[in-house]
Amino acid sequence: MSKIIALMADERGNIFDVPEFEGVGRIGEKFFKLKPEDLIKLPESADLMFLPQRKAVGFRHGEFLTLKGQAVSAILPQGYTRTHLPAFKKNSRAKILPLYGYTAVALYKNEIYAAAIYTDENFKWDPVNFNTRDLKKMIRRVKNDLPNNRIVDQVANCSLKWHCLTAQNLFYRRWECGIPTSPVCNANCLGCISLQAAECCPSPQSRINFKPTVEEIADVGIYHLSHAEEGIISFGQGCEGEPSLQFENISAAIKKIREKTSRGQININTNAGNTFGIKKIVDVGLNSMRVSIISANAENYQKYYRAGYKLDAVKDSIRYALDKNVHVSLNMLYMPGFNDRAAEFAAWKDFLADLPVQMIQVRNLNFDPDEFFKIMPRDENFLGTKEFLQKLKKNFPKVSIGSFSHYIL
């Protein structure tokens, strides 16, 4: 059997294998020697990066030992769920890591492998389909078709600066297109990608600083749904706060959109904490709702979201949407060693028995694992990612498990 070999990097980012040490991964705060069944070949569109001020860890002679070089991690493309975090020993003065989903890697069969599983078909999210040479030309076309629309300007900037895929889809005239609407939020998530406290880490996107008008929202929605293949418009993007806080403008815009076209799908990505606003949006013809959630345990939920609402409000919003035949997905922010705890699974069983959503989208949580586990109660009674997902599927066979929103119409 081929040996699974540890990797490390120098300060310049050059990656080396360390043949005398076996590869190690981490679940929660515990190290594990990696096994062949934990690994898949590193996806072509994955990125490798070293973790500064964090020494790699390897396994030799029955011990986990600190290596001389820096820890190495993979950042996986959409459609892959990590099963192990990178194993490392942190320098006492180490800064918080940037907001990425760090995944354990090792050398196996003379190739780099990642500790992950494939959870969803990812053609629509494959980087090869984006950032093409003609993107700027397509942006100019839409700006000409929808002049002086601040949403178009915003998503054009997101397309070119942040390489946001849902932003780019407006210009490619296909699939899911993001329509940011809200400069404010009712939560203060640890891993918020558009607004972070100065003592944390830089946000990978910048939040919109304006409130779009009904006309701006409707014009973009009509344009995309009228042109796009399998068109979806989505409120609630990485460059905004909570869209349901803008329920008045969104509701009025949906009415205008549906007066012009019945094509495509109208979706909201939301924390669902503003039940009043969610009800107003549902009532005008929302097709699908994806709810960001990390835990079905109210205390642990609040530790991450630090919200101005309670988990019960989220449940009320989901229940209302389901009663109105809205397709509901959970956007489960996933951290190995947390979501897959036995206690968390028990809470999920109660949650899903009460609220039979149609889909769970498992998404790697982009946050420093040490900072995350620092605020969560310690618990090493976990199932492991594979068993956790298998048990979810066994207990709730009608629930689809994937990684992102699908076209449902």
C-alpha cells in the first residue's frame, strides 16, 4: 500500500514532501493519521496555500510531531466538502487566518490528495466557465442595455475585482445571478465575508453602500430572467447584508418582474431571522429560499451568528415558506468536528423532523478553525463527516444533500 506522506512549505510558499513522516489531518481540535479512504485527488481547480506562523504536523513512530516547515492547505472548489482540517502547531503570535475553507492535504501515490468528498455536480461552478476573455465585453453590453443601474455597476465590480461567479452570470446571461439589495444586516456572523471587525481579518468582498430602488431591482431581474438559460435571480449575496430587511423594495420588485415575465426562478439567500420580512417576500411569489445555518442548537447558533433574533424566528420563517410551497434549502456552514458531533446530529434530527426542507447544501465554513473552536463548547464526541452525512440521508431520505442551489422549475 502506498504511504501517505506529510507535506510542508517554506516561507516562500514552496511545497515539499517529508517522506519520513505520514500525513495528518485534524477534526475539531484532534489530530488523526490520514487514511486512503479519507482522500481524493486534489481537484484541478483547487488552490494550495501555506499557513503562515503555523508549523506542519506529521506522524512517525506512533507520535504526532511538529515539522520544520509551514503547514500546507487546499482551498477546494464548489461541490467538494472537506472531511479534515490541516494539522498544525500555531506560533503564539500568529495572526488570524484569512477567510478561507482550509483542507488537509498529503502526498499519496506521488500526487497531492485532499481530505474531502465530492458532494455535488459542479459544472456550473467550475472556474473554467468564468473569467473568460470576453467578460469585459459582456459587461459593457449589459451596462449599455441597463444604463445608470447601480446594481449592474456593483456586480460588474464584483465580477472583475472579486471574481464572483453569481455576479458574472448576469453578463454571461445564464444560471444563477446575484442581485444585492441590502447594505445592512441583523446578524454579526463570525465568518461574514463582507464586513469584519478590524481585529479579525480582511473581508474578501466589500458590502454595497446603497439601497437599490424597486426599479433598479426589477430591471435587473427582468433582464436576467428574460435572457438566461436556467435563469435564477438571487437576493442575498456575499457583497451585502440581510436581504429580508429590504422586504418592501424586494416585494415590489418581484411583482414588477412577474408582470413582465414568468420565466425562471426567484430565490433568496437569507438568515431567515426577520420572519415578518420573509413572509412579505414569500407572499408575492418567491420560488426558493436558502437559509444560512450552522447549528440546530440555539446556543451554538447564537455563538456564531451573534444575531438580533433567535433561532426560533428562523424556524418560523422556514415553516411559513414550506406551508406556502416554497422550495427550502439549508445552507449548512460546515466545520469538521463541529456539525458532525453526536449532540449536533441529535439537534438536526429534531429540527428536520419538524421542518421537512427539500435540500441541505453543505458548504465549507471559511473561517480560522482555531478561532472557531475557541468560541464553541469543547466536545470530541463526533461522527466524522462521511458518517454524519450518511446518517442524515438515512434518517431523512427525501432530503437532497448537495453543495449549492439547483434550478428547480
